[in-house]
Amino acid sequence: MDQLKLSLKFVKLNFKNLISFSVPWFIFCIYFIFFVISELSAVIENIDEPENLVSFIKNNSFNFRVIGFFEDILFIFFIASICLQFNNIYEGKNSESFVKIFKLIYIKIPYLFVATFLSGIAISFGFLVLILPGIYLFGRLCLSPIYIIIENKGPIESIKESWVATDEFGDRLFMYTFLFGILLILITILTSSLLSLSSLTSVLIIPVMLLEIIILSMVLCHIYFSLYKYLKQ
């Protein structure tokens, strides 16, 4: 739990140097969610005809997949960027701007996507089994983006490195990953419940929930990054 406190403190102290990297993902999600809501409003008005909803989903299934792809890319960029910024701060360098980080990250996006895709397959199988194995695999493969960004390793090599490096820490990584998953669910439920009490603040539910995801992702990523730095000592 000491590592959790240290990570919370680190993110709080460096929040202004980290938050900008989440902006593309945040804006994209806001636009997409509100766009879908506006499109669905017409369908909901005719909810007595279920085929309208089914037709809407079928007609837009390809668009949803494309949008989901770009959402994944932006979130991968966010995670990779804050990991690189973590490294700059740890090494005593000046915090880099969004533009400079982007120039370093964009050429590695394909590697990051492939590593994320392959890890996602393994994690999905774990979730299909009993959920808990998926969380365990998520924790064990958490260092792969860091190896790609900092050590310029390929997607397959980075996954292997993460699996080997986290062998002794699987239980702790499982605990932290599981804890953050539960925490995210509880905070999301609490936030949506509180904001929905007022019609004036109901429009804030989605932005606030996305911001909570961003902050929790920063803290969890810092826990993973701290392990990486510890292993490199």
C-alpha cells in the first residue's frame, strides 16, 4: 500500500505535466459519446419498435469498430506518453511538452498497438475463464509498453520481457490491478449517482467519469513504472 500512496503523491505533484497527454483521448471520447447519444435519441423515441434499435446498431457496426480503433490508438498514446514523461522526471530531466513527446511516440504507435492487441487476446481469454486470470495476466504484461517506449523493443520481445520481469511480483500486481478495477467501478457508480440527482449537472457525468479514468490510469501506470525502475536498479 506504500507504493499506492507514493504513486498518488507523484501524480498529484506532476499532474500538470501529465494531463495534457490525455486531452486527445478525452475530447475524442466526449465527442463520440455525445454523438451516439444524439443519434440514439431518435431511436429511443420509437422504442416501441425494437427493430429500429437493432437496425441502428447493424447499420453503424463498421463505424463503431473504426471509432473504437482510433479510441484505442489515442489511449495507447496517452499511456505511452505518460510513461515516457515518468522516465524524464525520474532521470531529472525537464518535463517534455506534448509536441516533443508526440514526435518521440508516434513512430512507435504500431509496435504499441500490436503489443496491446496481442496482450488483449491473452487477457480476454483470462477473463473468459474466471475473470481473475485476466486481471493476473493484465498485471503480468503491464510493462510491455514501457519496454517499447524506453528500450525500443519490439512488441513480441516486450511482452516476453514483461512476463519474465514480473514473475516474482505477480501477486502484488494482481492485487493493485484488481484494487484499481474495483475502485474505478465504485467511483463511477458513486459519481453517476451523485451527479444524476441534479438535471443541471447530469451533462457532467460523462466528462467527470472520463477524468476519473484518466487519473486512476496515471496512478496505476506509475505503480507499474515504479516496478520497472526498481528492476533496472
